[in-house]
Amino acid sequence: MKNLIIVRHAKSSWEAPLHDKDRALTKRGIQDAHLVSSDIIHFMPKTYLIWSSTAKRATDTALIFAQNFAYPIECIVYKDDLYTFDEKKLEEGIKSCSNSFENIILFGHNEAVTNFVNKFGNVFVENIPTTGFVSLEFDTDDWKKLKKGKIKKIIFPKDLR
């Protein structure tokens, strides 16, 4: 079995005149990242790999989750190819994972994450909001052979407020 947890980055600010990749989290984004990560801590597998897009809003979200999980932040893998809004590129990135890892937590961007979940999950999700958490399980031992999987859990910040 392969397990993939997808988290859309937390809410970020559009106010500062920055490149898209450099946008920081808002206060609400920081609060939501703490809220969701604290709620799902009991759901986390014993071992996992954290992958994050290199965009600041994704890396900051990954750092908050990692700190709340007591995951060593120096072990987070930052991948430029996860800075994508295209589910096909996201799929390529996921399928590149070494089969020695059973569980991946990925911090990425919409529309890629919503479209990926709808392509590979068994439940339609209209939109994964910022800090939205979706856990998928795949009946395979090879990331390259991902087919339709099963959504095990969905948590959105609004469900916890």
C-alpha cells in the first residue's frame, strides 16, 4: 500500500508586491496550519516523508506541520517541480518517489491538488481550500503505477473552527 497525504498550503497574502513564489502566510493561514496539524496528529503514519513546493507559502505551511509533528525540519524535501498548478506535473512528481517510502505528505498548490484528488480519489471534492488535508490510500507497492485510490480522510479548517 502507498499512502499520500496532500495539504494545500495555508492562506497567503496578496497584499505585498511580491513574486507569486514569495508570498507569505497570513495570520489566519498560520492559525489554520496549527489548527489542522494539531487535529490530524493522531492520524499520521509512524513513518513518512514530507515533500513541499519551494513557494514560501508552502514551505512555511510544511514547517508548521513538521514542528507540530516533531518531524525534523532538516528532513523536509523541497521540490521545485511541486510548485505547479497542473495536476499532470504534480502526478509526475509523486510518481517519481522512491518505492522505499510508503507514506508521503505533500504540500502543494491549487488547482493541481484538487484536480489530482479528483482524478485519483473515489470521492469528488469541489475545491480543496487553503490548509485542506486529504489522505489517499493506493492499493499498489509502486508509486509509478498509481491508479484510482481511496480517500481515507478529508479535513478542512472550517470543519475545526
